[in-house]
Amino acid sequence: MRFQLAQPDSPIITGLARTIQDDRCTLRWIWPMGLDAVYIGRSKEPLHSQEPEPRSLKLYTRAEYKANHGYTFRIEGVGAAIYTVYACPESIGSPLLILQPDGDNAIAVSAGRAKIHYSIRYKSNWLSKHKTVQIVVSPEVPIGEDVLCYVKKQGGSPTSTEDGIRYPFITPFAAGRNELPPIEIGKQEQIRLFFTDRQTYGTLYELIAEQ
């Protein structure tokens, strides 16, 4: 199996949409002219132009699509998954799949947003100019390090990713309790967690601050 970034003349998937009824979802999309087959992949995070695991992909033909009026599957598990449809033009040798960095060939399907609980605890000595922050993140499902970030602000709690200094996390989070190493900040500074991309991750997860 081979992968290629979409070129100006590549067949690409457009108009990808979902219909959900009870516990079943149907995906439909616009087939480019001359394309007879696609591969469909499922992942926990958007892959964009990253290559998927070949074993996670399923071949689906245009004939099957017509017969079934789309691609239908049962929604299972906790949280959400990203379904990506890869155009597979005819080629000599192993199948060639087209990667679309624009993400138009990917869509999120949710069985209910997975919850991400987090807590922030401050500890300080009144003689010190600094205080220690302890962050605990407890997601229902494993999440990547790029899902969340934290923002530090002087004199108050941040209200958005732009309201202060933004910092990334460098390791993924396992399902359950994840206690991060303590962080030292100024005594008048506060920290808050946010999604790095609310439009993308806000449909997959619910971020809940514990008091």
C-alpha cells in the first residue's frame, strides 16, 4: 500500500457528510469521476496528511456504495472517532491512496463526547514570590498530547488560548488519572486548560474543570 499527497490533478473526496439514526451512522460523499474504490479508515485523532495504519483501512467500492446508499456502520465505544475516506485511483502494483491535508475527506462521528476532567491546585509560601501548580488530567479515553494546552496569565484566570502565554503538553494522556510534574509560576499568575483547537476537539471531548 502506497500513499501520496493530493496533487492538483488527483481525484479527491469532497462533500463528506454523516447521517446518524439510533446507533447507526451512514457516510456519504461525492465520488470524483473515474474513481471506482476508496479505503475507509478509523482513528481517534485527525490524521491530516499523516499516513494511516494500513491494517486499519477497509476497501469499499463504488458498486457497494450504490447498493447500500452510502457506507453504514454501527457506532460503538466511548467518545468519538474520526472516519477518513481515501481515494484509491487505479494504479499498477499495490494500491495508491490519496492523502488530503485539507481534511475534507475526514469527519468526526461521536457516540457522545468523552469527558476530560482536570484539576489545578496551587501551593505557595507567603514569603515566596512564586507558587507551585499541580495539574491532574483524567480523561475517559486516551488522548494525544496535542489535544490540550495550558495558558498562564498574570493577575487573573485566562479566558481563552489567546488570553495569556500558551504552553503545549509534550506527552499523551492515558485513560484515568494523570498527575503532571509540578510547575512553578509567579504568585500573581493563574493557569487554565483549553483545547488546542476547539472546533476540532470540542466535538470529540468535553473538558470539565474540577473545583
